[in-house]
Amino acid sequence: MTTNELALQMKSDAVIERFADVTGSKQDAHVFIASVLLAVKDNNALESCTSTSVIKSALRAATLRVSVDPALKQAYLVPYGGNATLQLGWKGLYDMAMRTGKYRFINVAEIKPGFTVDFDLISGAAKVAREEGSEGGWVASFELASKWGGMGKSLFMTHSEIQAHKEKYAKGHNRKDSAWNTALLQMERKTVLRNLLQTWGVFDDEDMAVLAEIEAEIEGVGEDVFDIEPMTAEEMIAAEIAADSGEEKEPMTEQEILAGLGYGEE
């Protein structure tokens, strides 16, 4: 698949209509498709992937309302085994959480060596403190808006703890093109934020469903997202069709959805 071949498919009426359904308008669809083509053009390895997998991953990104433009650090199209997969960046997780309107703030900060984060055993409140010889790490914090209870949570992980997490869960971290080798600071930041939001955070239900679908697809590849089991995208689409028609229908398979849009394997 070349960038020109992908462009021809993505600029077809059927694909533009599908993206317009997700983004809200044809104008927004064109803008999003342009960002996808830019991402592929900037990554030669993606040209070895099927156009179907690129379009499918791009649709997932559009559904999550995150851009795959690498400059925005929201999400990335990552080649693996001849297919493009969607990997969320720390900024994408941040933007998705803030979009719920339930947070007063979310922040992630690097703690330099010689400092650590102490937690009050009663309230759980966190504060940065000096600790001679400490290795530092990353701290993530959030506070919900008052109308949602005003709960605040923080998580601190040292660099060693993050590395241990990587060794345990990121099975593809040794790949030369793994984000753990090409964008270490972003992955460390994302790991702490992800672990905090996974345990205590709030996301839209539809976003959680797509996140679960992404994790199921990239299991064993190396970039974990969330450990949840909501309905799949196919089940969500079938439910929407049934709701519109008043009839219950069997869920469409991913292949049927793509075939209906005219996507073809390269």
C-alpha cells in the first residue's frame, strides 16, 4: 500500500461518509482524513500495512475524538505484523478524560532525583518532599469538579517502578520501533496517568468501549490501554441500528462493516 493508494480509498465517497458520521460533518471528515494521510506519509513502515487496518484504526481514533497527527501527541498509528494499530498517547487520555466535564484538573509532572512524593495516610493528600538519593519519577493527579463529588487522587511511580511495569505488561517494548525506545518520556508519563485514571478516573462509556476494543487487538503487542470488558464496537453499531429501526438484529462483523464501506485488502 502506498500513500497515494490509501489516499484514493480514503477520499472515496463511502469512506468520507463513514468518517462524517463519526466526526459530525464532511468538512471535519476531510480534516481528519488529511491528518491520517499525513501520519502515514511521515512513517514509511505504515506503507507495509493494509489499507483496511489503517482506515479501521483511524475510525477508532475519530470515534474517540483524538487526532493521529504525531505533533498533537494524542494518538498514533503503529505498524505491527502488517497491520496498523491505534496507540493512545498521554495527551489523548488527558483530553478524553477532561472532555467528560467532570474534572476540575488533571496533571502529570516529572519528579526530579532528590525529590519524592509523600502521601498523608489519612486524607491521601500528596505533597512533594526532598529525599536525598531518591531516583525521582512521575506523579499524576486529578480532582473532580464539586458537582461530581470533588474527589481528588494522586499516584507517584518511580522510574524503576515504571520500568518494572513495562517489563511486565509491555511485551513488545524491546522492538526497535517501540514507543518505549523512541518516546520514553511520553510513555513514562502515559503509564502513570493511565494507571491513575484506570483505577479512579472517569471516562465516557462509549470511549471506554473503544479503549477495550483497542486493548483486545494489541494484546501482546506491547502497549496496554485499559483492562475492561464493555461491548465491542460491532455490538454498539448493531444496538444503534436496532434502536433506530425498532428491530433486534444480529451484530455485524468487522469484515461486514468494512466490506459495506467498500474497503479492500491491499
